[in-house]
Amino acid sequence: MFFRAIGPQLGHPTQGLAGWFTSKILAWRNRVLEESAVALCDISPGDTVLELGHGPGLGLEAAARLLTTPSGCLLGVDYSEYMHQVAGERLSALVASGKVKLHHCDVAAMPIADSIVDKVFHCNCYYFWPDLKRGAAEIHRVMKVGGLMVTTLRLESLVQIAPQQVFTGESWRPEDYMKALQASGFSNVRMEDRTHKHITFQAIFATASE
């Protein structure tokens, strides 16, 4: 009952009490996944990095600390106007300086130029996309050849909450997302078990190919 009530907010938090409550849940539950996704990207100081579905901005904050040269740039996109606002406030100084640029948009239609992104990361995100193939193709479009995409999730949790109709259909299944990545031009697509702070999670890796 709980997940059915907040399910729509998980994919698209809105202004108000429900959205505020959901943002707190996301910050609490996603911290390990966000930190891990950033670490697994192996970000270099001058990279252009993109986070998809950045939520309240924890992953953006972690990634920004690694982009220590003037050429290092951080991009973020989120479909929720409320999360766009929350993350913008969290990173207000970096947004003002131009180091961070946030977009309120759909992952399947990002206002980002072709082939400019070195690293992409996201967590607890792809299962809310209405079209995995379109989303994967758009990620591939903005990435440089050889760029790395990493997403983190806790498969055990997904299996538990999927029957509560939080997601649409079977889009939460990692194999469906991995197939969409491969069909969009990614290579070396794989999923691995990882552990951080005594929490076991899964990480999907994919390399942007020509």
C-alpha cells in the first residue's frame, strides 16, 4: 500500500508534501547507489559528466568534487521540475559559476550536443522511462566514442516492490535495459554485483561505440 501511494512520486516528484517526503526518501535510500555510481565512473578532473534523473542532487555533488580542472563540466537532467529546483539550490554556487548545468527535460530529448559527454551515471532511474530504446539511443547520441555509462540499482529491492505496481510493465528488469543499450550502439554491456558500506548492489556498465 505504501509503495502504491508514493509510486508516481518516485518517478516524478512534484511540489508539495508528497514530493518533499519522496525527496527525503530518495536522499536516504539512494546515497550509497549515488556514491557508488560516481566512483565506478572513474571520473577524470577534465571530464564532461552527465547524471540522468539526478533527484535531489547527491550524485551531482559527489561528481562535482572530482571535476577539479577548468575544463571539467557537470551536466544533469531530471524530468521532475521539483527535483530540478532542489538540485539547483543544493549546487547553486556551482550552477552560478557555470561549472554545473542542469536541464529540466525528458531523458529521451536532452538539449545536449552530440558526442560531448565522457561519463554518464544514474541510479534507480531507467525503470521510470516510458521508452527504454529511445532513452538508450539518446544517451548514446550525447556520448563520445569510448565513453562509459554506469547505472546502479538494488535488484533485490526491485523484485520486492515490482508487484506493488510501482513500475509500468516489466521495464524494471535489468536485462531489458541492457538489451536496449546494446541495440543503441553500446558495447561491453554487463551487470556486476558490488558492495559499498556493507550494502550489496548491482552495477550495469556500457561503453559507447561507433
